[in-house]
Amino acid sequence: MTSTPIASKIIPKATRVHLDPNTIDYTSDRQRNAVEALINEFTISTQLLQDVKANFMEGMNKGLQKDGETMAMVTSYVMGRLDGSEVGSYLALDVGGTNLRVVAVHLTGGGEITTRQTKYRIDEKLKVGEAKALFDFMAVCVDSFLDEHQITVRGDTQFELGFTFSFPVLQTSINRGTLISWTKGFNASGMVGKDPVAYLQDAFNRRHIPVRVAALVNDTVGTLLAHAYNNPDTCMGVILGTGCNGAYIEKMENITKWKGDASAKEMIINMEFGAFDKERAILPLTMFDNKMDRKSVNPNKQILEKMIAGMYLGEITRNILLNLIDRRLLFEGNISADLNQMWTFETAYMSTIEADSSATLHATRKILESTLNFPSTTMNDRQIVKVIVELVGKRAARLSAAAIAGILEHTGAWKQKAAIGIDGSLFEYYPSFNTDIMDGLEEVFGPIVRQNVSIGLAQDGSGVGAALCALLAAKHSN
Ligand code: BGC
């Protein structure tokens, strides 16, 4: 059992050890030219950062006006703000990242929280099989969690559960909605247009599991709420992990498509910003991005997400390496059977390579030779791999900065004290991701942004946020 307040903390991770491409001893001019061309293609200039931000803001405005726009700008039905004094016990089910998690959350007030949680692996087959089987699996996980932690209810009462379902869902109430599309490698059949809460509740009921789905929550909304629980200046929740997306607090009068209760002053909007630029109007897509997109389970969708999120960065990098190998500019034109397989170059390897500070690039060598089974590598090979990894990683962080800058500009939040809660493996573990984002924001807004805006890790935003949302739902219905 852990007893930790959700606080912004100093992020304990490695920093990038930059490799200056000018120090590489190139084997040929062709090799130098190829690397320089990649640098050109992958570098996000300050001007492009500004242009993407401006385009992004237009997308936000369109999505606030009507449904069906590229950025869905989903109304979350979360209208109240938190002040940290909230108390209660809730269950949270978090689905949408690499693992499924069940969390028992106890809010003790004063911004304090205790949690117990168990992670479960979702089999790849379940992700793309029958929807019913996937939801049955979720119910079984909750059931075994209650057993494992010996959590019981009195009499015929029910647990209230916040369901973090981190996919684009058009919400129709705090605990109802319809799935717009699957993302992040999920593609369970028969779900698009259906209500995930109805499927989950049905799976609970059929098993007589005493749980009521009280709130349907996107992980970004949960992250915003979790961060706000002890940081009331929080204006935005962002996920930079397997997928990416953001949520922020919008003034009701700006949500012109909203037809519901307008008595509240503001509402959290789940932007679904990973879908930005489906039109391919502004993002600097390369042939390596396009190749990965075509082979994904959702081609032509989630274009920004595919340039930022952890699920995709390794595959983009692999595509670049393959291209250089095919042109005999890397590894003397030889490929390993492992690297030849799609999705084998994990984003986690990129973190290790970015942080590699040894003179011989020892950690990079280990990944290439021991994990990916290249019989041998030269220093030149390893240097080029490191430069490529940095290009892909930095582009992801700078595009995240462009999106965050768009939100800060739209709301004007950068002009005052504002806190941003970010969760997700990329933000937590990828070297220098947070520094790159802050540098990008400074390029857009100037040094004042560093004084006004703080970015903090909102660890476990999805779990705690779902509980907070269930609590707000109960408050609202009373
Ligand atoms: C989903 C979002 C989610 C994000 C981060 C995206 O693929 O569409 O709903 O917030 O991933 O998990």
C-alpha cells in the first residue's frame, strides 16, 4: 500500500547526452549528406513551431463549434473545480495504455491520497478481438483485484468506479458516451458508435460484481483533476505516453456547440489532439512517418499522435535505419533479423541511447549487438544511430511543445501563474523531454513563460483522476 500525495516532483530521469553530428567521422560524403538531409527533415524550427501552434489553435476553435471536426474537443461533463478537501473511497479502472490497472483510491482530504493498485497485461489478441471479450476481461480484472485486496462492500451497496477509457469518446453525460474510433493498436470489433460504459456495466452485472460505473473519464481529464487536487492553479492535463492528448479548462461561452446545462462557468475539454492535422496541412511528415502510418491498425488517423507518442517513435526510427542500411550507409548494408521485424525497435531503447554518455557509446552498442543481434557495429554506426534517435525524440518533444503552446495561447494561461500536469512514460522516462518542451515554450512566449508556467509529473493521473471524477459526478447528482 502506498501513501503518497500526488505532487509535482523533480523528475528522476537521465538527460540527453547530445552528439554533435559535426564530430562524426563520416565514411563518405554520401553518408554525410544523408545525415544532413535527415537533420533538415526532422528539425522543427522556431518558425515551424509557431506555425504549428497557430494551425493547432484554429483546429481547437473548429472543434469547439461543432462535432465531427478533426480535433474532437470532447465536452467531458466535468464542470466543478477541486480544492483538495474532497474525501471518499472509489475504485478506478484505467484502460488505454500498455497495461490495464485497477486502483482503489482513498481521498483523505488536504490533497492527500492513498492508493492500492494492480496492473494487468492486456493480451494483443484481446485488443483486436471481440469487444465483449475485452470488456469481460476488464470485469474479471476488477473482480480479482477486489479478491486480492480483500475489499468488500456492506450489504447490497455498490462500489463507485471511475472508468478511465482513454480513447476518443463522444461523451453524452458524465458516465455515458460513444466510441468515435480506436487508437494505440486497439481495434476490438463492433465497438465504434457504442457506449463503453454500457459494455463494462453489463460485464459487471453478468458476474454479479457489485460495481457501478459512476464516471467515464479520459486519462487527460483524470490527469488534470489529479494534478489540481493539490495544485489549484492547474489548467491543463497532458498525456505523453503510449498515445498523446491534452485536456484543459474552457469557458462555457467558448464552447459554442454545447447545448446542455449552461449554468456552470467552465468545463474540462478532452481535446483528442492526437488527431490534429488529418488534412496533412502543416505537420512535416516524412516518408518514414508515412511508412509507419500505412502499417498501423489505423492508417491516416492520429497523425500528430504518431509523430509524438511512445508507441510510434521506435518504429519511425527503425524505418530511418532500414533506409540507410538499404543504401549501404549504415552497418555496411547488413541488417539483423531482429531489426527487420516491425515494431522491434522500442522507444525504451531510444531513451537508453539518448542518455548514453560513454566515449565508445557502450549502451548503444549493447542494444544494437545484444538486443537486436547485429554481429558487430562500428563507432560510426553507433554515432549515426544516436543522432537519428535524437532527431526523432526531439521532434516529438517540440511538437508536444507546439500543442501545449496552442492551449496556453488560446486560454491566455501563459500570462499568469499556471500549472500543467503531465503523465505518461515518455514524459516520465524519455531523457530531456521536459526540457525540450520548456525550451519550445520559451521560443514561443519568451522567458516569462518559465516564471509563470510550471510543468509537473502528475503520476497516476488516470487512476486518481478517475476517482476524483467519480466524486465530482456524485457531488453533481446530489
Ligand atoms: C486517445 C486519447 C488518449 C491518448 C493518451 C489517444 O490515442 O485517443 O483519448 O487521451 O491516447 O492516452
